[in-house]
Amino acid sequence: MTTAHFQSHYIPNTEEEQTEMLATLGLSSIDQLFHDIPEEFRNPPLDLPAPLSELEIQKELGALAGRNRPLGSGPSFLGAGAYHHFIPSIVKALMTRGEFLTAYTPYQPEVSQGTLQVIYEFQTLISSLFGMEVANAGMYDGATSLAEGVLMACRVTRRDRVAVSDTVSPIYLQVIRTYCQAHGIRIEVVRHWEPEVADDTACLVVQYPNFYGGLEDLGEFCQLAHGHGALLVVSADPMACGMLNPPGHYNADIVTGEGQPLGIPVSYGGPYLGLFTCKEQYIRQMPSRLVGRTLDSQGRDGYVLTLQTREQHIRRERATSNICTNEALYALASTIYLAAMGKQGLRQVAELCYHKAHYAASRIEELPGYALPFKRGPFYQEFVVQCPAGPAEINRRLMESNILGGLDISIPPYSDPLPPDLDQGMLLCVTEMNSKDDIDALVEGLAEFS
Amino acid sequence: MLKGGSRDTSKLLMERSVPGRVGVVTPELDVPVQPLPDGELLRDNLDLPEVSEPGVVQYFTALSQLNFSIDTQFYPLGSCTMKYNPKVNDEMAFLPGFAAIHPLQPPEQSQGALELLYRLQDFLGEITGMAGVSLATLAGAHGELAGVLMMRAHHQANGDAGRTKMAIPDSAHGTNPASAAMAGFDVVTLASDAEGNVDLEALHELAGPDLAGVMITLPSTLGLFDQNIVEVCRIVHEAGGLVYGDGANMNALLGRAKLGDLGFDVIHLNLHKTFSTPHGGGGPGAGPVCCAPILAPYLAAPIVTGNGANGSGTDSGYSLSIPEKSIGKIGGYHGNFGVLVRAYTYIRTLGDAGIKSISGNAVLNANYLLQALRDIYYLPYDRTCMHEVVFSADWQRLRGVSGLDVAKRLLDYGFHAPTMYFPLIVHEALMIEPTESENRDTLDAFIQALRDINRESEEEPDMVHHAPHTTPVSRLDEANAARHPNLRWRPSE
Amino acid sequence: MSPDDRKYTQEHEWAKLEDTDARLVLVGITEFAQDELGDIVYFDLPAAGTEVVHMEKMGEVESVKAVSDLFSPVTGKIEAVNEELVNHPELVNDDPFGNGWIMKVTISDLSELDGLMTSTEYDEYVGGN
């Protein structure tokens, strides 16, 4: 279809209205409004496809989406930082309300109490879940949240040496390196069984459960770090904290995490939600927004953005971070999720993950040729399996039965810290989404390589 | 607390909690019970609320009604591009083939997603006139950080580590200096001239061997197209520096000018502004970085390449790849995919013709407001504006009514406030951005409200000074909030 | 009118000699400064024992939406900081020349005070702004 004038359904002004409005300006064409642009650069050729109707775009994107394999379309055992959990219908129904979805950052508190109160609830629930004193309004994702935690630990201690456990996600480690590259911060990857912390180390960075699924002794790490005047910075899975003692219980100083398990779809990696909590004594070094409770001029309770002098719009080049837009909508999603799951539901889901994962692990361990190298230590919902064949090949075969296997950790960067004899490792994840039939099907598929 | 009919929101979740209530029924365990770990690992103090499902729905719905939003109010918040967020965009992002794919699935299981990203890279490169695009950055400021890290990497690769200064106009967003500092640069302020353009003399003085580059917002935060921009780029390049473009205001330039043509080396876009993805009360955003060929090897990882010759898109499929000298991974995965799907949908439904009518109508609407209000609100830069107009409330100030008061009074009229006191170089600034998606009736009603408030500033300044009067809460004690931070509910209260 | 029992800096700090023998100087910010800042919410100050240097940064003061550097009017050693300001920074808004003092410093060289502005000079300086 070709017409001289394309009237987009997103633009109310008709050609006639444009002409009338231009007349109030003494102009006759929209082009005249752009006379400040040097003529040789004005109205360049634009090679974009012609507009599509909604009917057509739905078809096009339906076809593209149809070429991806969604987790729900068959048994799936891939985790490694992004987790397939059940999301109650109310999460989407509430978060897509226009009043939440199409509001800006709550800079005008009088007309943003909805968003502000939600963030205050979020700060309450997340700090409680992690056993920490304060939480901020959220960061981009788990990886950037941890990287900002490292930068904050360097500010707090005025030190520039960082010890990162080799069981921290290799992906997160890369992001830490990116964030630290311009600050002369020395990143040292340390062995998790004997992490080296020096008297000029800013922080020891660990993950709970760790990337390979294991539960390490946070109390010991904490003592070690504090013994050298360093902080303990933890990246934790909030869902695991539904049943396990949280990092705050062990006296961690900064606890970050990926909020995606709390009601957020895996969505090919984003948008997710960075969780960020710390001890109250460090709040002035915290990045990102904080909401506080106060009173209005008539003495009524209300909520405002507070301690904003930390932030870029006021402190500019001396701000604690450059972060501005974060993931507020997903902080809302996780707040709705936690409200709905509640005290009982979150524990039940965490325990479902635990039992199903341990059932799967025990079945796989019985298979000839398969071994669980880290079995002696406790784990939560993920575990490493040493396979009798290449994990990539096994995954290909599993997919023939529409089973999505685990992460192939026989390749860098995942294999970097692994012992040499663990050369065909697969990281499997089992959540409440996997039924016993799913797990049995996985075990049957793996058995073909026994 | 609020107008009749809405449910009470005064009790927080923990205060509505009743032991035994559940909001979700979880499935029964269908595998044999497994031994639990050491009891020391298990928690016994999970302080989460116990609320029924209707309780959750009623509470959050009532909370939502305390917000102003684009769907419910005119929201002319300058520099934020609060345009209509098409509903189809959300629906597409929620398709299971997009929302339920795992970021670490092998490429053969995510070809549809990769192809979408590849095409979006192409579209954004075409719109900005840039050769390289990375979609990996998760917000505007995140894009800035990536962009300035790329500039740093480029200078270091050229043995030019002495370029430590980043020049940033006095009118810039705070994220610019904050991002430059995170990338290790020393920030120096670049003055604006009387026309609101970059002061060329000031730039000449800074353009030396220690200049890494400049960060320019175009149009500027004054809502003006910098008439010196080509010369600015020339001077910086001649001195060996690079030009960063903050794309926050790209809504004005869609299809009208390409930043790459003008001489910018690297820019970021705010998909949650220009490309209509919802702000969500403060995110998520997406801040793709687009750059000239010399900087493309440094782009943040990953980018999407075609498996055909020279990385072209072909029937042979698409992969994620790491640019040769990449500054590294800057986020967990491949960007805010759900936001990217929305932006893709938007660009496809507008196409070449629609893209240009976005900028045309955004600029027309802003100038319509400028013309209709200039007799009663002081206009510090008297020029054709771009997508937004910056007034000053200096004339109202003479009567004891500040820009803040005017903005707060607008809330009583059912309009969201403009951006206030920014840019910093305009006294009592009121920065108004109507966007293309508002109709003339709305603009006329807004004009009338601002005229009425001006009259009120003469007749009842005290009433304006204490506005708003009709909102769920009145002005809040921000000093108390900062002096005695109360950042979470505690049982003792 | 600023009190004439003390001296002033161009950065709006004051220094008042409390005890000549002990060379003890009380330091604070002026009425003009607190008015410009608006509601003060936080002070970031060095601990007692820290050395400060004339017109070098000694700390920060924050209002709700601004941060300003504080400069030491004198060179010397901090003997005490006003602990009341931790919980009641508004004291400086209410009484900048009295209860809102910020710190006590042992000045290294008493003659340094001679280089600061008198109250008349300061009031003129501010009036000209």
C-alpha cells in the first residue's frame, strides 16, 4: 500500500491540524522547524522498511518467536544465573496496569505515591529476605549489582584490591572486570577452599549458592574478610533464601543478587532486576535510588526519593554511581510476587526446588559413567555432573527428545576454575517447574550415554 | 486517604499480614523427600507477609491509582519523552517464544531472537548513521559508561593514555559527568554561549593533547539544536579527541539528521524515551550504543552477527559474538531483550514515513506551546525549539511564586509537572516536552492551565505556593526523610 | 548583620577565637550559607585529631538537593566536632553562629585569623552577591 501521506495511529495530529498549528507559528511546513540543522545534513535518506499494520507485525513477530524454543515447551534444566520459576498470573496483570507501566521515575512524590510505596515495600521485603539492614530500589541485574557492590566496597575501605572466589559466576566476573577497568582496581581470582585475603584487600566476593550450585561456609568467609579489614560481598539467589539462612545471618556487609527468580520471565536475559543490600552504616556509599518514609505538610504518611545527594543528578562526577533508570517495573513485579508467595509460599517453592534437584542428582549418580564431583558438599537446586561424553553432544541428543539439558561447563570461561579431571562437566538446574516425569525423562536421556 | 471508592493503602504488606493466609497454592512434591542439609543452614525467620490473592490484587491496584501516568494524564516531563507506549509492543514482548527463552540456550534454539536483534542493530545504525551497534547496555547511563569506556580503550590502543579530560557542557544531564568519572576521566565543564550553543572559544581552550573527548547532548537540554555542532566535532577531532553523543533527545531528530553524518563518533539511544518502551516508574530502559567504524572493535559484548560472509545476515543464521577489542561484558547477558522487542515492534509499525512524522509532530507540538505561552512565561533562549521548550518562571518569581510552585500547581489541574530546575544554567527552569502523541485539545488545555496559574500567581500567590491541594498527599517533608532515613518497615513501629 | 566577634571566609565559613592561650578556634558556616543551602540534612566531617589546612576542603554539607564542600578557615588540628549535628543537622539552620558550630580547631598560627574578613567586610562581600 502506498499513499502520499502516512498517518501513524500513534500520532493524533492530522495533516489539516498540522497546517493550522503551523499557521500559529507563521510557518507553512514542518520542515521549516528544522532550519537549524545544516542543510547538507538535513533530511538524509532513510533506508527503513515500510510501515506494518498491527496485524502484520503480530504475524512477523509470531513467526520470529516461533523459531525459538521456550522453556515451557518441554523439560528444561538450564539455570546458571537465570531460572525458570512459576509466575502467578496476578504479577503480569498488576504490573501492566498503565498507572504503573507508563509512569516515570517518581520525581513528583505527590502524584507518584503508588510507585514510591511499592519501592518502600520492595526495600522492606528484599532486606528482610537477605537478612540485611537496608536495600536500595534496585539495579540493572545481578551481574551489574555485584560489580557495583565491588566498587562500593573499594570506596568504603579506600582500598583497590579485590579477591573474587573462583566459584563466582564467570559471567559476573567478566562484568566486574569491565566495571573496574578504569579504576586501577586489582582483581584477584582466589580459590574458594583457601581464599587469599590481604590487609589491603577491599573485599572478598563470593556467591551463594555458588555458580556450580554449592553452598559454601559464609561465616568462615566473613571472619576471614573481617580479619583483614575487608568487607564480605555476596551475590545470593533470593529464592534459595526462602529456605536457607541468608547472607545477612553470617554478617555479610554487602549482599547483591539477581532478582529474576522472583516473578520475572527469563526473557533471553533481560530485563532482570539487580538486588542490592548492605549494612546501614554504609548507606551513603550506596548506588541507585532509595525511598524513605516521611510526613506531608498535613501530617499524613508518605514516601519520597531520599538521600539523593549520593546520585548523579546532584553529585555529578562525584556520585556513588552513574545509574539513573533502573528496573523499577521489575522491582514491582518481584514485590507482587513476594506478596503473593508470602512466608509459606516462598519456603515451599524453595523446598520443591531443593528436593527435586536432589532427587535428580541421586538418580543421575546411579547412572554408570556419570559422577557428581562436588557431591560431598551441600547444594541447593544446581549441581555439576561429570558426563561420560561431551556435554554438547549429550545436549544435542536430549534436544532430539525436546529436553533442554544443562549448561556445558567443559568450555571457557565456565571450565576455568575446574580441576583437569572434570573435563566433561554439565551444570544442571532443577526447579519447581520440573515434574518427576521431566526428571525421569532427563535421566533416561542421559542413560543413553552410560 | 484518597478520593472515594479506592481501597485503603495506608497499611503496608507486613501490617496486612494475617497468619495462615496464602496468596498462592503450590503443587505437592511429586518426588521422594530428600534429606535436608545441616540444620544450621536452614532459616527459621522468613519475615514475609501472609496475604490472600484478592488482598494482593486489591492493594496493588489501589496503589497504582495514586500514580500519574501517560495513560491517565498529560506528562510533559522535559527530557523524558513521555510518549504513548503502544500496547502491541508489550504483547509482542510477552510472546512465549520471546519471554520464555533462556539467555544461555544454544543459538540454534534462539534464531528468531537473534534475527530480531540483528535487524534492530541494523535499524538503529541506519537511523543514527552509525556503523557499529551494541544492544547489550541496559539503560541510558549504562550506554554512556560503555561509550566512554570505548573512547578510553581507543585512546589507550593509540598510546594516547594522556588523554584524561572529558569536556561536558554545563547544561548536561548528571549522568554524563558521572559516567565519565566511572570510566576514569577528569570532568571539565564546557560553557554554553548566549545562543545556548557550545561556546566555541571555550572549546578551543580545552582542545589540547589531554582532551579525550566531549559529551554532547543533541538537541541540547535547552531543547535547542546546536548551530555549532559541525564545528564542535571538527575542533575536537582536530585535537585528537572523540565526540560522544547523548541520545536522550533523539525524538527531535528521527529521520531529520543522523548523528553519524554530523561527526559524532559514539552515541547511546534511550529506547525507553525515543522508541516508546514504557518507563515502568523508573525502568527498565535500554541504552544501545552506536558508533563509527573506528570504535566498532571496542563495542560492549555481545553483538549479533550473521553467519554469512563478513558477518552478514543470511539464511545461514545468526550468532552472538565478541568484538575484537571489546571493552568486555557490561551486563549479565545480551541486553534488555524485552525492551528491545518493544523497540523493534515500534520501528516496524512506523517504518520510514512514520519515523519522520514522530520528530515532525514532536517539534511542532513543542513550538506550539512555546508560541502560546511566551507572553506570560519568560523564554531565555528565543529560538525555534526542538522537541521541548525551556521556559523560566523568573516573572512569576517576582510575585513570590517559584518554578516549583508553578509545577506543583499544575498537578492540581491534572497535568504532570514539567522538569524543574534543569538544565542548571536556566534560573527557575520549566522544561516542557509534549511529545508527538498528544493532541491539540490536550495542548490547549495545558496552555490554559499555565495561563490560569500565572493569573493565580498574581491574585493568590499563597495558594499557589502551597500547591498541590488535590493530590493523595501534599508536599512531603524531604528534609526529615533525609535527616532520619526510614528505608524499610520494621516491626517495632 | 554577621557577629563582629569572629572572622569570615569567602566560602562562607566563620572562625571565632575561643581561647587565646589554648589557640582554640570555633568554626562554623554563616547565616547566608545556611540560607542558600536550605534545609541541611547531613554533615560529612573528619574525626577529631585530623589536621586541617586553611582554605582546603575539610568536609561536606548536604541539603536535600545539593552538596557543598566545606573549607577550613584555619590551619590546625581538630579538637572536637559538634556531635549534635549527627542527629540534628538543622541546628545549623536554626543557629549557625551559636549552637550550630561545626568544630573546634587548635590553630597552628594565630596570625592566620588576621587574613580573614571582618564581619563588616563579609557583610559587604555577601551584599554584593
